[in-house]
Amino acid sequence: PPAPSNRVLDEQRTFDEQLRPTRLSQVIGQRKVKERLQIVLDATRMRQTPLGHLLLDGPPGLGKTTLATVIPRELDTEIQFTSGPALKAPKDLVPYLTNAISGSVLFIDEIHRLPPAVEEYLYSAMEDFRVDIVLGEGTNARTLSIDLKPFTVIGATTRSGMLTAPLRDRFVHQERLTYYDTAELTEIVQINAKKLSSDISDDAAREIAIRCRGTPRRANNLLRWARDYAEVHGGGTITDDIANRALEMREIDKHGLDEQDRRYLTTLIDVFTGGPAGLSTLSHSLSIPADTLEDEVEPFLLRTGLIRRTPRGRTVTPAGWEHVGRAKPDNDGD
Ligand code: ADP
């Protein structure tokens, strides 16, 4: 049986799938990104050549996979899915490349985690639509060069800074997704409540929007929780009161911080007197992988001004001290 963490991941994926917009017109927000993509899509259709390789960058849950799946639908073509960690050696990439039909999309999630050998192999595939494959072993080995159909790589990354320059340069288009505002998130919650056939008041949708840290995936997860809560404790309708009680039970505060976020702040305050503390030191103290801290916890704390990144490490700002109800000592040396 799969490990529990995989089951949780699979379930999240199925849920994401169910709530994913299918056309560009249904994608909420990201106005400028959508406008630019629309132009590229129109030009691609007119020229009847494959779309140039596209890199999507941004924190988890902001819609990278969503955009990547919408694009082939708009172009009426196929998409294949893989990810950086799944491609351990060049040979793992070969079937995707040879299966790609002309104009189709190969989506590579977490492309910053491609092993260097696979990354290099991908260069020539992306640039010349040609790869070398080695047949046989040792002295009998011979290299066969094969032509590929022109296709499009859509890469998704939470860390474009970790991509090597040669890989980044092979992307003709690069788009960065940013956090959503409350109005956009309210709309996403309302649309997705309909998809889940659940009733939600406007106030409740807004409450979830305010407390989802600008992230649609989080909004969806909170909506799902509020729906369960409403079914058990109310008549099934997610009223403002039900939403508030549901969020309170999940210990999500007025700003959308959860227990883990607050523990980050209190650890930085209690163990490191507010910092500075390095990422790996913090990761050890919290028993949370450094990647998770950097990708999923810190961006929101930085954006809301509760922490700061300095050359010597992370520090809690006065607003951060206040948020967890601690008094910042005077004269603490920084
Ligand atoms: P990422 O690939 O960036 O981690 P996803 O594309 O999987 O994020 O988005 C997670 C979920 O959030 C989707 O299933 C979808 O329901 C919702 N979502 C994300 N972006 C949008 C958007 N722009 N409009 C509507 N829903 C969105």
C-alpha cells in the first residue's frame, strides 16, 4: 500500500483536478499573464507552429498547473505530465520526448529539481528537437540520433532562481504568478462552492478569501473544510458564522496564519530572541524541511511584513512580535 503521505498527496491532486478551470476565460485574476498568453496562443494558432517553451514561476498553489493544462486545451492538443524529481536519468525522459506529437505540450513540474544530466539532455530536445540515444553497452554501444516532433515544454517552478542559465534561456516565454487579492479569491471560492454543489454566503466566501494567504489552493482546502463543518454542525449551508467557527477550529487566525506559521514566529522569538537565525538552523528547531519553510511558510510571512530576511538570517519584525502577542524587549542588540 502507498505511504500515507502519498495518499494525502493523491487526494489533494484529485481535489485540485476537480476544481481546476478548463479554459483560459475561466482562469480568475493574473490579468496581465492571461493577456500575454492570449496573444501567444492566437499567434500560435495563426502560424500553426508550436508554442514557444514556457516557464511558469511562483509559489505553490497559485495556478501553474492550471495554466499548463488550460493551454493545450486552447490549442486543441495533447499534454503529458512529469516532474523534475520523477526524471532520474535521461532515459526516463526519452519516452515523453518520443511520444510527443507535433505541437503538443510536455509539462514538467518542479523543473528546478531536474538532475543535471537530465537537464542537459533536455537542452538539445528543446532547441533542435533532436536527441541522441545510446543503444547497447560497453564496446558494442552505439549512438542513435533521433528527430522529435516539434513540441512545447511548459516548466513550472517555485524557484526560478535555482534554474541554471542555459535552461532558463531555452524558455521563450516566462511568466511569474503572484498572490491573488481578496476579490479574486472570493470569486474562486464562490465558483468552486458551486462545483462542489455547496451553498455559501457571500460573507463566508469573503472570510475564506481573506484567510487563505492569497493562495487559491488554500482557499479550496478551507472551502472543503468549511463544507464538511457545515454538513456536521449546520444545515449544510456555509454561513459566515459557520465559516468563522470552522476556521477557528482549524486554528487559522484573522490574517490566515495557521499553527505552523505561528510556531515559526514563536520559535524565532523564544529560541533565537527574534533572530537573526539561518534557514537550516530554523529548519532543525522546527523539524520542518528547509524547502517547505522557504516555499510555503516564509513567503507569506515576508509578504505581510512579519519577518525579514537579512544577510545574517531571518528576523521577526515588530509586527511579528505583536502578532503572536509577545513584547519585543528594548535594547536586544538588533
Ligand atoms: P500550482 O500548480 O501553482 O501549485 P494549481 O494550478 O494546482 O497550482 O492550483 C491549485 C488549485 O487552485 C486549482 O485546482 C484551482 O482550483 C485553483 N486555482 C489556481 N489558480 C486559479 C485561477 N487563476 N483561477 C481559478 N482557480 C484557480
